[in-house]
Amino acid sequence: MFKALTQVPRVLPPFAARRRASSAATRGRTLADQVAVITGSTKGIGFSIARRLAQDGAHVVISSRKQQNVDQAVAELRKEGLSVTGTVCHVGKTEDQHKLVATALEHCGAVDFLVCVAGVNPMVGSTLGSSEQVWDKVLNVNVKAPALLLSQLLPYMEKREGSSVILVSSAGVYSPHAMLGVYNVSKTALLGLTKTLAAELAPKNIRVNCLMPGVIETDFSQLFEGPNLWNHIKVFYGVQRLGRPEDCAGIVSFLCSPDASYITGESIVVAGFSPRL
Ligand code: NAP
């Protein structure tokens, strides 16, 4: 499986040809011969995105802070016959960002997609009661890191045709929870980053879009409300269930695919209800 990663063709067919192909013979392998780098992808939403993009034919570079988690995630997906490799990358650490870029290039020779999933919320409490350390950590990991990582990958992504970036924000930004203020500010900033980068990178044919999950059943959402999560929120819900990581993965796959080639600067809510006009 590892071998497959080293065999990515350096020269791909033109985007238009790939687009035609994806509508017929290769449907289901819409991302064949393309390379995806995904942060925060050893469990939860990121892991599900990694599995889906690999199932769709992409070579996927998995990453997160802990080596053990990376090893486990890579082993699980390789067992499924998927083409993945992995490296440790704490997105807030510059040296780890370099390592992630180097790993992608070493194993795949190119990068088509960057999916920034890693996000932190170290504190549940009032916005104005948050310390400077909390502000720095949240803004550093959730907002600065995706931009800095992308700036390192840009020279490689712009050489490809039809590259795409997906930032993971939160549907919560439309109805902020008072106790998640700093986190919420960071996720709102990602909408600004999406719009700004979409305009900046459109001339390079790189699209930038944003995924806005509602409450998705992962360890991250349990931290906030605990096992009674559903009782707290079901009154708001149209679709009477919590979200699943796979609900997010399909949207990311679509945003990477040629079918989304005319969509940029957009945000898509995956929440079982619509919080906006
Ligand atoms: P999760 O299940 O807790 O998974 C988090 C993943 O990110 C793990 O692979 C973790 O692995 C990694 N990670 C954490 N901090 C990292 C860092 N600094 N650098 C790199 N990797 C890091 O969380 P999730 O629910 O899938 O959430 C993923 C994203 O979705 C977050 O940005 C979150 O804000 C957003 N989101 C989630 C929900 C929800 O309801 N779940 C709703 C809205 C938005 P390691 O521990 O090995 O680093």
C-alpha cells in the first residue's frame, strides 16, 4: 500500500479530461491520482474525511499530534486497502507543519487538496474571562495554522489543476453559545479566511470552501455536553438525530471533486437544520 503512494504520476491528464472521465467510467473514483493532506485526521470528522477521500481514489496524508494515533489510523485504512500515509503534525508547531509538507511531497510528489480539520477548544467559559493563553492557543491552532500551512503548500498546489482547500468551521457561529466564545470567534474568523483566500487564490485556479458542522458525534462534542448532549439540543433539530462524521466526509469529497469546480468562497452547513437564511 505504501508503494502505491510512491507511484503517483507526476503528470496528470488535463483537468477537463479528468472531469469528463469522472462523469462516466471512473464515477466513484472521482479523486483518482490526486493527493489530499488532512490535518486532525486520526479520529472523528478528520478520520472519516480521510477514509472517504481515499475511497474516492485519492492518496491521503493523515496527521495529528500523537504518533500512536497516526499509526493506528494509517494501519486501519491500509487494512481496508486504501492508499494512505501519515505523520505527526501538531498544526500549531511550525516544525510539524514543515514535516507534514515534506511527508506529502516525499511520498506523493504533489498536493491537490488541503483539508484543515484540526481545531481546539481548551476552555468552556466566558469570553471576557478567557486568559491571553487561551486566546493565543485557540487563534493559533484554529485560524493561523491553516493559513500558514496553506502558504507552505501553495507552490505545489498551484502547479496542479483544480486544487482545493476546505476549512472546517462550525455551524455554531450562527448562534453562538455564550460559554464557547473564543472558540466561536476563531470559527467565525475561518469564514473570513475562506472568503479572503477564495478571492486571492481564484486566479491560480485554487478553490477555498468551508465546512460548517453542527453537532457531530465525536469525542470533541462529548467534551462539551457529556452523554445528555442529545436531550439538550433535540428541540432545535429538524432531522431527529445527531450528525455523524460520514455526514461531513461526503461534502468534503464533493467540494474536492470536479463537480464542485465552479464553487469557491462558499460555506456548507451540515447540521440537520439550517441556522441561516
Ligand atoms: P475529535 O473527534 O476530537 O478529533 C480531533 C482530531 O484532531 C484528532 O485526530 C486529534 O488527534 C486531532 N488534533 C487535535 N488537536 C490537534 C492539533 N493541535 N494539531 C493537529 N491535530 C490535532 O474532533 P472532531 O469532532 O472530529 O472535530 C474536528 C473539527 O471539527 C474541529 O475543528 C472542531 O472544531 C470541528 N467541529 C466539530 C463539531 C462536532 O460536533 N464534533 C462541530 C463543529 C465543528 P491527536 O489527539 O492525535 O492530535
